[in-house]
Amino acid sequence: MLGIRFHAGRMRSMFDAGPRLARLLASQQRWLLTQMAYALSMERDPADSSSGLTAVRLTSEITALKVASRNTVLSFVDELFTYRFIVCEPGDERKRPRHYEPSDISHQAMFGWLWSNLCALDILDGSDRAAQLQAQPGWMRLMQPRIARNCVGDPLWREPPEQIGLFLWNDAGGLIVDHLMSRIDLEETNPDRFLIGHIDSRALAADFMMSRTHMQRLFAKAAQQGCVGWDTGSKRPLLWISRAFVREYCHWQAIKFAYVDEAFHWVRALSEERTGKQQCS
């Protein structure tokens, strides 16, 4: 739980630093689109014109899994290009199909996302994965596509449990969950719930660039399912989140963390193998 809270806090900080960019991971659909788009760009082979990130290739990958419609994918690519999160490969500006590559800010954000996940794993077992990634930043170009394809291809991750999906299939729903998880008191003794505290829905909705009405409806639906509720015993209502919801969320996040850990050990072994061959030659 400590690792989950750390990662949630890091994602909240990333949003504060760059709200528009952070919203690319703010819902499950956009998370899947973003990770697959980045993976395709990392898999680019200059000798193979059919490889890399194009609107056609991303559409093919995403629609095959029924994650989003063709129009949604094309609108997503246009958004990335408009806000300069992706740019055309040099010389591809007038070609069709266009090949895109992440801009520097996108590389930095993805590195921050991966580093945060490795930190969360290190919190669990006291290892130093995050430090090793910082020492070998090139590992990210190999790790991310492996993580993305494993997560996107796994229906247990791709389709969150119903109560988790209630938030994550909504625009900015992932930001809300990260905010709640980052405020959990791990010393809470109530066997059924964690107290979050007062939530200013107007300020939070403005912060996450969503309507207050939409946020209130989302919390109302979650309350109907017992995921959250309000303690009205004090002057200001205090929000709580159920332990059952937190457990289910942790179990779902564990799927991704397992793929991140697998990719880390895979790339480290690959690096050691290459180093060994160089020393022998």
C-alpha cells in the first residue's frame, strides 16, 4: 500500500507540473492509447517503413482490442500533434503516412512515469531499480514497449474491475483515484474504510479541468456502490474510501507492477549479456 500511495502522489505531482500532458494518463482509455503510441515509436526500425508510430498503425493496434474507435484514435493523434507531444520524423512532414516521434517533454514524462513505478517496487522490497534506471536511462526505450504490450494485451489490466472502472473509464477519473490514494492515512484503524478528509469538489474539479457536476455525479455513483462515502459527524463532511475498494485497486495495480518488474529484470539481463560479450571479444 505504501508503494501505491507513493506512485499516486508522484502522478499527482506530475499533473501539477504539466496538467495537459498528465491528462494523457488520466483515464484508462487514454492510458492505453498513450502507452501504445509511445511503444510504437520506440519500436521504429529505420529500415522498415511499416514500423513506428503512424495514425494507421495506432488505429490498427487499438481497434483490434476494441479499446477505442477509429475516430477516437485519430482525434487522439491530432491532439498529441497539436500540443507538440509528438512531432513528425524529419523529412516526413509531407509524406503519407506520417511517422511521428515523441517530443522531448513526452520522453521526460514517460521516463518520470517509469521511474515512479520502479520507486514503488523498490519501496516494497528495498531494491534499487529506480537508481539503476537513472544510471542507464537508455533502458527505457526497451522497457516501455514491453510493459505497454504486456499491459494492453492482458484483459485483466485492460479491463479494470467494475468499481475501479467506474472511475478510470471516465475523463480524469484516474487523477481522482490518484488524489484519493495519495491522501490515505496508512495508520487508519477503521476495519472498513480509510478517512480521506474534506474534499472541495469545486476546487478539485477546476484543478482537474472537469465540470463540478460531472465530478459530483461520479462520486455519487461510487457512493451508491459503497466505494466512498461521507462522515457527516463534523462541521464539514469528510470523505472516506472503502478498504474493499483500496484492496481491489491494489490488486489491479499489481498486474502492471509485475510487468514493470519483469521488463526491468529482462533489460538488465540483456545489458549484462551484452557487456559480457563485449568483454570476451
